[in-house]
Amino acid sequence: MKFIFDAHLDLSMNALEWNRDLTRPLKEINSREKFLNDKPDRGNATVCLPELRNGNIGLCVATLIARYVKPKNKLHGWNSPYQAWAQTQGQLSWYKTMEEKGEMIQIKNLSDLNQHLSLWKENKFNLPVGYILSLEGADSILSMEHLEIMYENGLRAIGPAHYGPGTYAFGTDSDGKIGFKGKKLLKKIEELNLILDVTHLSDQSFWESIDNFNGPIWASHSNCRAIVPNKRQLSDNQLRVLISKGAIIGMALDAWMMVPNWKRGISNPLKRELFLEKIFDHIDHICQLSGNSDHVGIGSDLDGGFGKEQCPCDINSIADLQKINYILDNRGYNKKDINKILSQNFINFLLNTLD
């Protein structure tokens, strides 16, 4: 099996807000949710730590996420930035607990990364899953001193916004400037050598961030607007500037980001004949724009508030990411390019970025 790097998983959110014991088998997790209906993906989970190991997904970017919403904002979130901060600290505690159990291991620096990769190359049984800590949406950062605290706790990547208007930038389904606070945040991100994740940034916030940031950039889970015409996706101009800056773009497997005209909660993956092979169109589009396979990877987001009801119908667990190997092979990609897309592009990025 190929070694796979997944650049976007919301593990702690699922563990705490969904109350999923991710150390248990997937069948058991879904069985316990059989009669729950508080969330649309109940009983449809595709992600757990055993399945990451089964799929040889030994390294991932794992998130903290807690959006602050102002009184008139109808989005789900926390009613104060202090609550949002506290929520991220609870999620951080979950990762630390997983480390204590030997289930996961945090990658903070170059030495950690090289040691972890060497361990997985030995193909030993039941290895800890490595994770790079990322913050999806910066609303929980109360001050630049709080960002320094998170850095000391291993934070290595950060996205300034998620959905809607945020404290530091505008996210998906909104538009606006990054403003003074956003520029101050970008300056601190650059100072700490954190990776700027431009996923979810509105168009205006995206371009202003590009103009005001000179550090490492990636888009952990973003697909192509040329294929799915929605501002959640990246336009060709955005992709070109990211490619010019050495960024990697992770392909997301949320159905509405893979194919046009998907209606969440209504469309059915089987009836729409949504197979994993559809992600090839997005992968190949980026490769054609760049003229090589150096800027695309996997950022599945398979636990991002959806499950089997809203992902390719031939995915039963995250271990099925291995199928991308055969899809690319059948489409004429060589072994070197396939390895780059499945893991090496993101690994090389980290090798050049981490201290």
C-alpha cells in the first residue's frame, strides 16, 4: 500500500462535539449512532484511527476549530471568543490524551517528521498516527500572545477564517477585507513561521492575504472552481498564484465540492453516480495548470461534518483513499507522480518549512 498524507481532518471536533471514540472500530462507532439524528452524518462516519492505519495514512493535518459568531450571525458557533478559545483548548487536550494512549504523535519540527516517517517505513503494526496541528479559522485567537501560546503547544498551520465573517478575515459565503486585525495576524503568522492556510478565505481576503504575507502557504482542502463553480473553490487565477508561491492544494472529498449542482441533504451519492474517480478531474486540472504534479495532494475532510451520505459512493472508510493510487495509474500517471500526489508533495513542503 502507498503511504498517504491527508492534509485535513477534524479529528478532535468529531471526538468531542460528535462524541465519537475514534480509537474504536468504525463499525462500532456507527452502530452506537444508529438511533441518533442530531447531525446529518450520524451512523455514516468514515474516519477513525484504526481505519487511518488500515489505509496506511500515517500522517495528517489535524485541526482545532471553534468559530465565534456575533449576535446577528446565524451560523453555528460560540457566542464569545473566550468560549471559542476554551473550546480549542479542550480539543488540544484530546490530542494530548491520544498521544498519552500511544494512538497519535504530534509533529512539531523536522526531527519529529523524519523520525516518524522512518518509523512508518518499517511497516510495524499499530503505529501512532502522526499529526501536524492546524487551526481552522482564527476567531479563537484572543491576542497575538494567545497565538504564541498555541505555537508553543505545537500549532504549525492556521487559516484566518472559516465560514462567514470572522475576526481576522472573511470566509466562505461572505466577502470583505482582512483589515487591521487581519494584517496584524498575518505578520505574527509570518514571524512564527506558521503555514498560512488560504482554504475558506473569501476572494477579497484571499488576495489581500497573498499581498501581505511572505511565508509558507498551502490550501489544505480546496478544489477547482473551473469544475465546480462556487466561491468555496479556488479559481484558476488563485491556483496559478499559489503554484507560483510553491503551495500545495489538498483535494477535498465533500460531494458538493467535487461535482456541480450537488444539493446537500437531497442529492444521493449512488444515484448521482458520484465515485471517487471524480476527484481525478480536479487533480488533473491543477497538474495541467502547473505543468507538473508538484502542487496537488489530498486533504480529504472526510470527517468535516459529513459522512457516507455526502462523499463518493465507493468510499466506506478513509482507508479507501488507497483507491486514488489505482485511479491515477489508470489515467496514465506514473509511480513518481502518484507518490507525490498521495503524500510526497506535502511531505516535501514540510521538509522545507519546519525548523
